[in-house]
Amino acid sequence: MNKVAVVTDSTATIPADVISDMGIHVVPLTLVWGEETFLDGVEVTAEQFYERLQSDTNFPSTTQPSALEFENAYKTVADNHDSILVITISSELSGTYNSAVQAKEMMDGIDIEIIDTKTMSMSAGFIVLAAAMAAKEGKGLSECASIAKEANDNVGVLVALDTLEYLHRGGRIGGARKLLGGALNIKPILTVQDGIVQDAGKVRTKKKALRHLVDTVSAELEGKTNIRLAGLHASAYADCEKMLGQLVDIVKPTQSLITELSPVVGAHAGPGAIGIAWIHD
């Protein structure tokens, strides 16, 4: 039994098999679609979501887990662990962190530390994995948290969208707002800096967008060691696989994987989004 339980939220988009292998506990966000609600990645799959998103005239919204949902997660893991490390999506992008903090105040008798990653998707996921590996090795709460915070300094994410429409509708457009109103065929390139979505460039075709991802990330990672990569996509596996393959040939990572953006993340990114998340030592 690990002394430390590692808890995260569903926007980290860590592949299900990795979550199971590493013993990570996930608190899902909620997708709201008209009168229906779905727990992210639990009650609706990514495939079902993206198929409906492209045909349904109603636009889904998303909401963070409640403090009660986090409290229930804490109680579940408290029976078998000495302490809990919670790692969440940026507090600038979601109220998830605040719910986790509120739930901590409801708990007695167990140490809980909560980290706001100020990032999203697998760049947060890599931080979670670093903490989970430390927990699996038997390290205590303070050491697991320290390892997570160190990892937080060495992650990044870059995403190419087919359109800004979904990000704009969802209200998460942040520093990319200036790209609105541009040519319809523009493919915006976005990153997360200081916890919010920021403009990282724009190109005119998907082919150029993929090339931009490869060139930018390979330059960012030049000279770095122990690189791990995650290809991200929203119903665009083939393009993601091609892009990741090109990047792997250049940066020679120690690990690479592909994961599909969960419905809650995809509601803001939109179908066709492709990205890359990374971590290095």
C-alpha cells in the first residue's frame, strides 16, 4: 500500500491503463448538455462525445467537481493511505482547485496537500505521474509534493485548434482573444502560461499547424534530458500519430504516448484539435 494517495481530476487526460497501473484516483468534472449531465470520461466516452458535438446544435457546458465530490474521494482513499496529494488543472481555467481546497477543510485526521498546476491536460498529467511514481516508491507526502512541484517547472503544452469557436463559446479564450475575427482558415496555436490560455501563433492550414508543433516543441526541448511526450487529440488520432512520430524522431524521448482529450477538455478545444505535452528533467 502506498502511504500517499495521489488524486487528480479528469482533465489531466491520463490514459486509463496508466491510471490503473499507477493507482491514481480521478475525480471527474461534469459535462452539461441541455438537460443531461455526464461525468467526464465515465458516463460518456470521448468517441461518443465528439460524434455528438459535430451534429448537435446545442452546445455543451462544463462544470467542476463539487467540494462534496472531492470530500467523498478523500474519504475513499483515506481508509488505505496516510495522506493525500491532490493535483489539479489550473485554477485560472476551472474552479476544480477551489473545490479541492474546500473539501480539505471538511476533512479531519489526514494530511492533504493540494497543488494548482497552472496548466492543463497531459502537462498536468505528467506532474501527476511524477507524484504517483514517488508514492509507489514509498515516499511520504512532503517528498511526493516536492517532486510534483519540481516537475511542474519542467512541463509544457502546445495545441493547434481547427477553430477558436469552441474555446470562445466556453469562455476559456483568455489571451487568445486577439485571434478572434481573423480569416476563417486560420489555425490558432495555443499554449498555457501563468495558468491561462495564451496565443502561441497562427498558421493557415492543418499541415502547417502540425509542422509548427513539431518545430516549436523540438526547439523548446533541444538539449533537455529524459524527455517524455504525449500526443493529444480530439477525434484526430491519425494526424496526432503522424505529428508525434515526427517529433519522436527528432527529440528521441524516453517515453511517448497518445491520449484523446476528454469530453470536458474537448468541449473547449473542439473536434480536430491536436497538441503535444511534454516533461523533461
